[in-house]
Amino acid sequence: MSVVFGSLFPVFAIILIGFGLRKSGLIPADNWKVAENLCFWLLFPALLVKTLVEADFQSIQSGPFTSAIIMFLIAMGAIGLSLWPILKNTIKTRPEQFSTVYQTTTRWNGFVALVIALKLFGDESLTLMTIALALMTIVIQVTNIFVLAAFTPSGRPSVLKIFKTISTNPIIISIVIGGLINVLGIPMWPPLIDMLDLVGRGALGISLLTVGAGLSLAAALRPSKELLVGLVGKLAISPAVMMVSAVMFGLSGIQLSVLIVCSAVPTSMNGYLITKKMGGDAELYATTSTVQTVLSFLTIPLTVWIAQTYFGGL
């Protein structure tokens, strides 16, 4: 386990540096939002397009891999929804609180997962991570919007609004563009690929810094029972469900390990904005995402070590 933790130490150290930079005021608060948007709209899409263009899909058996992801998403969605009557009757959870519990249990920080996968498994993990990003981003985005609408006063979103949310997501757009270029065999001008490579290289470090800058210790000091549910659901139940799903479909090695990383990372910080906009408990979201990120410094190495030691992970 110490080897895994040592490999991941640079990732967590950069997150802490981002937190320290924000707290110090050395970089103005508004600039962090610019950096976050830069990663979301340009740097990561460039990295994904380049990766997909150069990917060799024939070298991997994507059927069992995608099947394991789909089973995981269905299982986590079912587990999340089943918590509503339990939480409502036992700890008197309000509907808007539950919508946040559901989100923080099912959402994931794909940027952090990508960085960790690259650090642990190298470039070989890029294609697998891209497949995971495509499937999980679309399904989780849609289901979370529906749950927010059902448990908050904002009302049910229209099909057009949901389609617009998905079709304007730059991560999804870049995956579609890169995938089509690969599948159709469209030749890419080498200097253009070099340009995408140069732009994409900035995504990894900057994204980790913005994750650190988004941490809120003030929010973390407001504990609740709903917070505990979000922590257990994301950091313990989620990787356990993924482990079962991966084993059921006969996955091992790098494919199993990549999926475990995807399920073990904390929830994404950007879910806070849609939670606030649609009437969910935004403060609970901020609290949960912050504490999850801090605790994941320990839980991610432990989870990866368990997958490697007992389930045939790489």
C-alpha cells in the first residue's frame, strides 16, 4: 500500500498546493474560476481528442469493460434511490438534502480519476479512461438532473433542456469528435496533433490545482448525518459495487484498476453550481465534496491496493 500511496503523493500534493495558493490570496479568487473553465472548455477536450485520435480500440476488449460500467451505474442509481425512504424515516432527511446525498454518492471527479490513472498506469490507461468518461458523464449528468428535479422545487426539466446540457458539454463533444475521426480513419495533420498535445499537457496539473482551490474548510466544519451517508456511499460503497461489477464480467489487470479508480475518486466540485441553481442543498454539497476529497487521500490508495492484492488489479 505504501508503494501506491507514494505513487499518488504528487497528485495529492498538487491539490494541497492549490488549496494553499487560494488561502494565501497570492492568486485572486476570480482567477481560479478562469482556470477551472480553461480546463473544462479547452485543456481536457484537447487531451481527449488527441488520445482518441491515436487510440487503438482493437487492442482492448471493450465489451466487458463497458458492461461493467453500465452495471455499476444501474446499481449505484438503485442504491441511491433506495436510501430516500430510509433517510426520510430515520434521520428526517429533507427532499433537497436527499437530492444532494444522491449526487455526492453518484457523481465523480473524472479529471482527478484521469490524472490518477495516468500516474499509476501510464498512457495505456488513456483509452480506457476516455470510454469511462463518455459513458459515466452522460448517464450521471442525466440521472442527477432528474433526481434534482424530482426532489427540489425547481420543477421537472424539459427534454430539450436535458439534451442541451449534454450536447454542449465539451467533454462529450471532444469524445464524439475524437471517436469519429478514429473510427472513420480521417487523417490528421501532424502539426495539429502536436498542438493538441501541447495544449492538453496543461490539463493535468492545472485541474488538480483548481480542485485544491475549491476546497472549503469552513463548509467541512458543518457535519451532519447526511454528510456521513455521502462519505460512506462515495468512498466505500461505490468502489465496492464497482469491484463486484468488474469481477462479474471477468475484468482484471489495468481494466479492473482503471474502473476502481473511477469509482473511488470524490464527487466533482462543479456539481455545486447546478445544485444551487435547481434548489438543492448547496451547502451540504460543498461540505460533502470537501470532506470526500480530503479523506480520499487515504481511501484511494487503500482501494487500489485492495484491488491489486485480492482482485487481480494491475
